[in-house]
Amino acid sequence: MDYNCSPYFHKVTALTASDTAVEMTITNPTNISSLDYFELVLCVNPDTVVTGDPLPYTVNVNGTAVALQNKYGLPINTNRLCPRKKYVGAYVEPETGTPYVILWNTPECARYAQ
């Protein structure tokens, strides 16, 4: 199956670090609706942009930076995702509150689980 044709497949093509977060630039970032299935592959090594302590990720969805959360609703930091692994989840836009992307299979790599 070719996942690159899926509108739900998003590759991280760039990472931009600030003092408080690392923003992911993804493919297909627009027209994403609440509760849409979300597949994410990190194609950039976060170690190339983060040299100090781990920072939380944000993802630019529909022109807005939203938090990336694990299955427990906690922020995902730059030391928690493995490059080139597919993560699955959903984009959530609650009626009240801030939108976010939740990934259900994090953390899976033993190196990143503490």
C-alpha cells in the first residue's frame, strides 16, 4: 500500500526550534478536520535543531501551531520520537479548548521510553 497518496499521511519536512518548542512543518497541512486520522513520519532528525534540553513539539495544522500529545494527553518532547517511524493518531479540535494532534503509538522505541 502506498501511504504517500493518502491525505492522512504527513511527512515532517522541516523542524524549527524556538526557546519553548519545536515546530514541525508537514506535508498536506491544510483542510484537516476534527477527528481526522493522522499518520506522521519524522523525516528530520531532531538532534540537528535541538542541542540542549528536550522541547515539546508543535505541528502546523490549518495554519495554526497545535500541540503534539501522546496517548495519555501529555506533550511529546523532541527526545520521544524516532525518525523514519510511522506514528498514527488523530487531529482533535474540541468544542471548547485548544486543538491538538494525539498520537496513539507513542512512545514505542525503547530508547525513548523512560
